Amino acid sequence: MLVLGCTILTGCWDRRELNDLAIAVGIGMDRDGSQVQVTAQIVNPAEVASKKGGGGYSTPVTILSATEKTFFEALRKLTTVAPRRVFASHLRVLIIGEDLARQGIEKVMDGISRNHEFRSDFFLIVAKGARADEVLEILTPIEKIPANKMFNTLEMSERVWAPTVKMPLDRFISDLSDPSKDAVLTGIRIEGDQEAGRTKGNVGKTGDYTKLQYSGLALFKGDKLIDWLNDEESKGYNYIMDNVKNTVGHLTCPKGDELTVEVVRASSKVTGKVAGGKPKIEVHIFAEENVGEVQCEVDLTKTETIEQLEALAEQKLKKIITASIRKAQKHKADIFGFGEAIEDADPKAWLDMKRDWGSRFAELDVSVRTDVEIRRLGTTNNSLLEKRK
């Protein structure tokens, strides 16, 4: 009994004391010749916990970098410059430099997906027009830890703006390994003076500070970045993928000027079929909208006016979605998973089509149908311009 008791009373044999760990909240990967540079954003606990008005003397995070042939080696090599072992289980964002993304990320992603310390609840991002280490070096106001800022901003912008995509590790790996589907990642760029953004003074400004801003989606073909979707095309992608929860856009009124609408509910249905040996996709998008702002002369109390605005909204929504599809078809990159819809519709026909699906996708017949309903006008009916008449 004593021996059996010892086997279950082993204690915390693999414990790691907090004082012995360097907690990485952000990791970046860049190409450095034939090697990989890994950059870690490490939390400085003393600075983050400081309750003094001006904080301490150092920055809330420290940036460490190491370069080796493989990601795993470079990550472990960080111990040559870090006084503690880098602990990645609290990672919030993993940033891929644009140069590395364009050359291919399959090899480095293998090292990440195998590492038992990496959980799958962090987001992957591509540094747009920059290196990953440059993005990680920018200090941010409001949120002391830049990686937390990037994580929270991405969550919020996807929820209420829509041109961004939260992409956790497991979903991205699934897209990369799926021969019938290509992947996207949200891009982030540095706005402002990069040198000033590295200094603590950047967080002490009320305005005109260097900021990190999400911008478009990185379009992948296989494991390589080949192009960028702009904000409108990115919205189109999210509409098709049923990711849109809430967003805002404007319409041009019949007599000119703009009217802003808020999408409060949206749904998407993608249907595939094979007719005469040719694949076809039907995309149906439904959106429920509210009037958010009126800057034109329009009488919203009339039913025919609302119907006219709904028709304009349907036309614009269809234009946004079609632009996104055309951009993907141009590069033969099925980021929407249309191939999966064809496989569901006709598995036998798909066996022949999947061998050259990229070429078939480029010529794919895609019909888009949009239905928009305007539900509410806000706390007032007509605009001030209409009331003055």
C-alpha cells in the first residue's frame, strides 16, 4: 500500500515558478537569409503592475530575438539573451513577417503546431509591409502590453467592423492542410514614425502617436502569401463565410450624398451543384439593417423610399461580394471553401475535379443573391435636411 501511495503522491514534479519564467505574449517570425528569426515580446511584470502615475523607468515589455535554421532552435536560443526561460503558454498573437509569408510558411508552422507549450487560442497575423519584429517593437497607449492590444483590437474589429478575421492556430493549420481550400490571415501595419513608436514617449501622447492598425486580409495560395484583399473585399469574404455579426457602411442616396446603415444581423448560405459536368456555386446573403445616419434629402416615412434603399443596399452588397470572389479567382485560390460545397453536392464528380481545382475555381460559375431588409430608422424618422423643407 505504501508503494502504491507513493505513485499518486508525486507532488508538482514539473512545476515552474513564476520568477523563473519569461512570459511571452507575442512572437514574431521573419526570414533572415536562409534562417528564421524568432522575436518574443516578454512582459515586464514590475512595469505592468506599477500603480504610479508615470509608471517605472523601463518599458512594459522587452523584445528578445534569436536566429537559427529552424523555428524550434531559434525559440530555444532565446535563452542565450533571456535571464529566464521563455514561456509561451500565454501567447496572444503570432505575427508573420510579409517576406517570410511570401516565401512560404509551411516549414515554420510545423514547429509551432508540434510545440506542446503553444495553446491554440492565440491569433495569427501578417505584418503588412513590415517585419514581425518591427510590429512587436511598437509600444501602445491605453493597453500597456502591445500583444494584448492586438488581440483585443482584432476581436473587437471582427465583431463590429467586419473586414478582419480572428484566425486561431488550429483553424489555420486545418486550412493549410486542406487541398481544396486556401487560407487568409488579417494584416497589420505600422502607422506613423516607426522609430518614435519604439520609445516610451509614444504612449505619453494624446494624439499623433505611432499606432498599429489592422488592414485587409492576406490571401494565401498554398502556404504562400500572394496578394492582399482590401477592406471591401475582406468584408465580402466575411459575408460569404458567415462571419459578419455587425458592421457599418454607406449608400449613395438617389439625389446624391450619403446615408449610413448598420448591419445588425447577417447570414450566408453557400450551395454547390454539378450540372452537365460543370461545377456551380450559389451564394445567398441575407442582411438586416438599421438606418444609422442620414446626410441626404430623403423621406424615410414613405414605404417606397425604404424599398428603394433596400434595393441600393442589395446592389452594393452584391458588388462587395463579387469583388472578393473575383480577386480570389484571379489567383486560383479558393479561400471560401467552394470546393467543399461541390464535394458535398457530388462526391463522385469531385474526385475528378479536385486534381485541378485551382484552374476550375478560376472559371467557376458563381451566382450571388442578396436580400436586405431595413428594420429601424433610429430615434427619429426623417433627417434634419428633410425637416427643413
